[in-house]
Amino acid sequence: MYRKYLLALSAAVVAFSSSAKAEDVVKLGMVVELSGPGAPAGTNWRDGIKIAIDEVNADGGILGKKVELGEYDTQTDPQVSRALVQKAIDDGAYAILGTIYSGSTMVNMLVAQQNSIPQFVGSEAPSIVEKGNPFVFRTSTGAQKGVPALTPYFTDTLKAKKVGVAWLNNEFGKGGHDVFVEEMKKAGIEVVIDVASEQAQTDYAADVAKLKQANPEAIFVYMNQEESARFLIEAKKQGLNMPLIGEVTLTEAKVVELAGPAADGAIAHVGITAAATDVPAIGEFSKKFEEAYKRKPTHDALKGYVGVWTTKYVTDMVGKLDGEAFAEKMRGLCLTAADYPKIALDTCWDDRGEMSRPSFMVQVKDGVPTVIGTVPAN
């Protein structure tokens, strides 16, 4: 009898200790593309998040509690991502970080919403914030804001009258494509050739040949990283010599690494970039990232980093681990870089979770993405 009592007491102590330990930590669930076509984006997102979590813990954690990260690989599969968001929540995640691919986010964000779990995503398709989900927040501007920032470049700098479009036929690509075509229509610029490609496509010979034959004055290229690199390599091979202009990915460090010299000359509008080293927080982050991972960070690394720090800043404002209170606080919230330095740039979110902040024009010069201009927040 006494032995049974001791065993029961021991079990109770273990249970209490485990519960107390759980209460001493804040769990974040990182659900992202660590394998499959989205791996280049997902691994950068993960590594940026890890740097942020180390910094947050060194700064006292969230509400004085240590932050722990759970990693979940979606394999770039929307249905897998949905199941893993649920698993992360079942594992005790207070907030979800990911996904990046818009097609996955469209599926999995409903799970986080149903559980009142805040979710920071790297996805940029306009449809993400059009669903009225109060728990989803971007870590960079969506295509409906980013793509129009390119219009003055086509109208004023290039003075283009006819353009081509090369885009990836997924949720991300379709969103950017549709916004761009509408922008060109409003600007009185004719889209003379429109070429869609498929995710994980490896041969762009026919696509580039069509674009070359149509002879536009410039081409808008809107694809994920690996596809962008393959397109640039083929464009160089076929002597596609008109300006290649992109949004978000075309001038990314990973694209430049994969495309090599073929990336030189490419221009893109980007919401945030490691090339903006004159911004103190970005310069500091880039240095830490390169020291830790021996490569240059992409915009996805910065987006993940900002997601973690925003989670800390806002939770500390709310004063408790409450998803609904967090979401309410995020509506219409603005964080200034002066008061919240790890946010890097003055940043606001509207009632839909859409982000607004200053952005950049970047060109690849001699293998290096270089800031050639800034764009005010819109």
C-alpha cells in the first residue's frame, strides 16, 4: 500500500513538473517547405527564424518565458501542410510560422483560424488576405501591393509600349500575373506575349523562344526561385536581350547562386532584401546569417526573422498568451523601427493582415544583388 502511494505521488510530481515546465516555455510551430520544390525558400525561412529565436531568448524570451521551436516539413504539399498545422497546434504551438507557398497557405490557414492561432506567412498571393481570416498576417506585402510598385519603372524608366509576361502557373504566380496584366492595361501598355510555365519545370527553351519571337520591349518574370534561375539561364543561352523585370524572387541570392552570370542585369522590386545593408537591423542580421550558415540570406530568411520578432513584440504588448487578443492587437497596428528595431523598417498591418512598409528596387550587378532605389510604403 505504501509502495503504491509512493508511485502515485511520484507520478503526480512528474506530471506537475512537466506541466510547470510547459508553462515556462512558449512554443512556436514552424510549418514550412523544407523539401520538395519549395525547399530553397523554406530552408532560408527556417534559418532566419532560428537566428530570431536565439536573439529573443537572449532578450528574455516572450513574457519572460523561453521560446521553443517545433519544425514541420510540408514537403511543398498543401495537404501535408494542413495536417502539420494541426499537428503543431496539437503539440502546443501558440503561433504558427509558415507556410511560404501560397497554395499551401490557402489550405492550411483555415486550421489555424479554427483554433484561434496567429499565423505569420511568407505567402504573397492576393487571395491570402481576401478570405477574411483574422488570424493570418503577412511578413511582406502581397502581390496586389508589390507588383503595382513596378508600374512606374515600365512607364517612366523603360517607356515601354509592349511587354511580355513569363509566369509560374501556381497560386503565387497567378496572383502576380493577374495584377501585372491589369496594371499594364491601366497604364496603356500592351501585353504582346503571355507564357505560363509549371512548378518544377526544368526546360524553358520553348518558353524563351516564344518570348524572343514576340519581341517585347521588356519581360515581367514572376516565378519561384528555382524556376526563375532556370529561366534566366535559358534566356542567356538564347540571347534574350530585353530587360527582365521581376517582383520578389528574380534577384534573390538563391536565384543568383543557381543562375550564375545569367542573373546579371535582372531587376526586381522586393519587399525586403539583405542587400539593404544600410538599414541597421538588416545589416546586423545579414552578418549573423552569413557567419552561421556560410551563405547570403534571401528575403525569405528576413521574412521569417521579422515574423518571430513581431510575435514577441505583440505578445509582450498584449501581456498574455491569447491568440484572439493577439489578432485583435494586430489589426491596424504600426511598429516603428525606432521603437522596435528588429522589425527593420517602419511596418503596419491593416485589418486583413496585409503589410505595408518601404520597399526596394534591386538589380544584379556582377553577381551581386544591389539596391538601386527605394519605394515608399503604400
